[in-house]
Amino acid sequence: MNNKLKIISGKYKSRFIQIPDKKNLRPSKAYIRESLFNVLDIHLCNSSLDLFSGSGILSFEAISRGIKKSVLIENDVELVECINKNIQLLDIQDVSVVKQKVEHYLKSCINKSYDIIFIDPPYKTKLLGETLEILKKNNFLESNKYLYFERSKKDSNDYVSYIMDTHLILKDLSIGDVSYTISKNKNL
């Protein structure tokens, strides 16, 4: 647990969270987080849902910038423990960490109204497409304000087609080996 990530702006600016040294853990890089939060109008948002939360850095950044309530979904026991330790370290309130597979959470979730939804699944899987399909079928996309998803630059699947009915693409970029998409609800 020697690895650290710095929160780049807001209430917890320059504070660090600890992250475990795990082979498949790819926290969103600072310049991608900066780009994401420069595009979002965070003042319109009160809640976030962080799917495949990993280190939790996207949620910590959102909370630091003013999100009032955040739910993080992660299935890895070690990562859930680490996120909970960082929540305690920063003394953050109104954050829930759910140790569950994303698809199970989404299919059983009653609250479908999250202002921001972050999706950063493991690369080289079908999880991004499956997750977007579940979000679409279960009406999560109707009322959410912003949707962010990350994938490998080598992944050539058309994920935008899942959200075309409900969202406008604000940014669809690649930096290094990462591609990311930021979209906002057409009704916003």
C-alpha cells in the first residue's frame, strides 16, 4: 500500500488516497480527471454512481468538488477495504461502498437517479457494453445528467450507440492507451 493518488481540486485538494499495488488496477490519470471535471457542470450535480470503482479516485474527486452523495460499486474485497479506509481517512460522509458485481447491483437497484455515472471496467472484457446495455434497459440513463466511461484505446467497439437516444457526446478522446467519453443528457 505504498501507492498514492492525489486529489487534484476542491475541498480535499492535494490530499492523497492510498491504493493497493494490484496488477489490473488502472486509476484514472490526473489529466483525464481534470479534463472530465472541467467539462462537467458539477454544480448541477448532487449524486454519483461509480461502477467498477477500483481505487475510488473518480468519486473522491467528485466529492471533493461538491457531490453530496456517492455510491461506489466494487467487487474486489481488497479494493473495497481500501476505499473504506480512504473514506475514514478523509472523514467523508454520505458515501456508500457496495461490494457486489456491477450487473447484480444495477439489476436490483431501486434508486435509478444518479446525476453522474462513472464506468471504468477492466479492459479486454465485454463489461462496458454489458453495463451500458443494463443502464439503458433499466432506465438509469433517462434521468442522469452526465455519463463518463473509460476503455482501452485498442477497443474499437461502438459504445456511443448505447447512449445516442439519451445523451450528447461532449468529449470522446484518447490519451496514451486510454480512450474516454463524456456525455450529458439531452434534456439538460
